[in-house]
Amino acid sequence: MDIMLPFKVGDRAESRSFSLGFRGAWFRSKISLMCIRQGHLECLLEYLDFPDESKQFFLPWPAV
């Protein structure tokens, strides 16, 4: 079964932080991997402006 998504691995994306001290900040990133974990689609993001930061999985949110 193929899932139709508006983005794919390698696409550039923006991620918004909810971490204390960075709450509401937007970061440029690139989608490195997409997988389904625990029934939810998750994306592994690589920060473009912070190459030394570790990659983190995020749940994609629809653009508003």
C-alpha cells in the first residue's frame, strides 16, 4: 500500500520547536527518513543550519 504525501525523503522542511528556551522558533531542516512508528508517520529531520546537532524524529503537522 502506497501512501500519498505532499513531501518525500530529501525535501527541505521547516520545524518548529516546543523546547524551553526555543519555544516557537522555526528551523530549516531536511527530511532524512520517514517511517511509521506506533501507528503514526514520523520524520527524521536533519537541521541545515546546525549540522552538529543530532537528528530527531518528529510527527509531521499540516501547514496552516
